[in-house]
Amino acid sequence: MNKKIAVLSGDGIGPEVIAQAIKVLDAVAQKFNHTFEYTNALAGAIAIDKTGNPMPDETLQVCLEADAILFGAIGDPKFDNDPNAKVRPEQGLLKIRKEMGLFCNIRPVTTYDSLISKSPLKEERIKGADLVVYRELTGGIYFGEKGRKNDGVVAFDNCEYSVEEIERISKLAFEAAQTRRKKLTLVDKANVLETSRLWRDVVKKMAPSYADVEVDFLFVDNAAMQMIVKPTQFDVILTENMFGDIISDEASVITGSLGLLASASIGAKTAMFEPCHGSYPQAAGKNIANPAATILSAAMMLDYFKLFEEANLVREAVQDSIDKGLSTVDVNPENPQSTSAVGDLIAAYIAKAAVTV
């Protein structure tokens, strides 16, 4: 199989962790006789520095011509410390989501038995937790009309959703639930927000078409509490943009490290794969960042290409490195491996694996 991959390494630790994901993808290509062609493009703070634009048109064109996008991280302290900056790295992320039509963000959260002790939550609460968040990504308050009035003393951010926007992500979430444990939880705030009431109406109307899936509903404040009290109750969580942003980040504490959380952003014609962590500028250039989330995001890309055996082998290799304690400092502070060493270990596992090609 031949695939073109747009590579947007971005800022901070982005280039370091992306390099390890490519190392692993190359090992997969060698093992299974595939060809992955990479095209690098600018995004984030580095793009602002070089072009004045966090997501240049040239980058968007590279993404349009690719079969999928591998994304690192964006963000820089010089923008974080200047809330009045008119051009910001994060604008690039919102732009690519909108321009590429990446409406569905998928974030799996899986516990590793060997890392349960690393989580701040009690073992009896999180052992066996295995859930996935389906977050709507191109609508809601992040993309609604916003501004200030009355000489700047009043600010507003409008939240809008259409039936079509809700249906298209709900369809994906229902289908995912059918392949998992057949439970879907809609997280909303239907007791207060009209948009949430529309979400609930649409999901209820769609539910009979997925009769094998149990559907329940939680207000977002209760869901945030339940995520900590009993995360094992969740299978597929479906929610809108802002709630999904918060809930999926909260879920990261279950694994014990944000460096283990992968994600995919799916559109009608393309998809983007990125780790859930940020640019972590304090670690940039030190070869200490955990590449596992980016490597697992590459595994999700392989799933997207319908290369399921290859994707599962990558996840198996990551699992093996974690079980053996061959991890970076965030997971194994007593005897840490470097970023590049973890990439080497996972790539070597794939190269040595016995598979049927």
C-alpha cells in the first residue's frame, strides 16, 4: 500500500515525538511492504515566526493532497504569556479543523495494569477502565460569533449547533459503540442549554436505529464527577466541542500520563492524528518527552488506512515497552529511557515480530 502523509511537527516537543512516530511507521512499512511518503509543512508558532500565519495556505494544500495528516503539537510561551496577541498558534489548529472539515475527535483512554500505580486515582476505581470520547470538533462555542460590546465591558461567545452537525458525529459514535461494549453516554447540559436539548433530541431519535446500543444521558457536571468516581462505567462518550475538550483532558489522569493519550480527528475526506498532550516547551530539545501518544496516534492512522494488523502490532509494541518499564521519565522516573530510545525499542519490536505478510 502507498500512502501520502502530511507531517506537521509544530512546536516544542512536537518534532521530537513526531520523529519517533515516523521511525515506527517506517518499521511497519518495511515489515509489511508498504510505502509511506512524508511531506513536511509548517504549523503553529514556528509558522508564525516564518510566515506570520499559524496555518499557511501552503500547509493546507499539503494536507489536502495527503491521505492523512500526522500532527505534533503547537504552542509557545511567548504567545501563552501574551493573551492580547492577535495571531496565536492555536488559531492554526482551529483553522485546519475547519478547513479540512475535521468534525469528529476520537480520544481512546485505556488503562495499563503496569501503570495503574502512576495514576492519582485509586486502583480499585480505574482498573479495567477502557473508554473512548467522541467530541464534536468544528461547531459550538469555539466557532460561534464572539466579541465585545458596550465599550468593551461586556463580552459574548455564541454557541450554535445544527441537526446535521449532531447527526454526523452521533452516527460515528453509535457505530463505535456497536463494535465495543455497546453503550453510549451523551454528555450535555440539557437542563440549562438549548443546544444541549437539541443534542438530546437528535440522539434519542437516532437510538432506535442502533437497538443493540444502550444509551444514557449525563449532565456534564455529573459526568465530570463520574469520570473520577467510576470511569469503568463508560464505554463511548459522545459530547459537544467544549464539554469534550474538558472531559477528555480530565480522562487523561486515568492512564497516569498525558503522554499515553492518542487522538484522531476525522472528516468526510481526510483525517488528522495527533497526541493529546501540548507542546511542553520546558522539555523541548531535551530528548525526555514521551513519544507513546504520538506513536499510538500513528496506530490510529493505520486503522484509518484499514491496516488493522499493522495498527495492532504497533499497540502491542507500545504495551510491551510499558510493561517492561522501558519508558520515559513521566512513566518511569527511577530508570527513564530517552524519547529516541523508546522510539528505537518500539521500532525494533515491530521489526522482530512474527507476522503474516
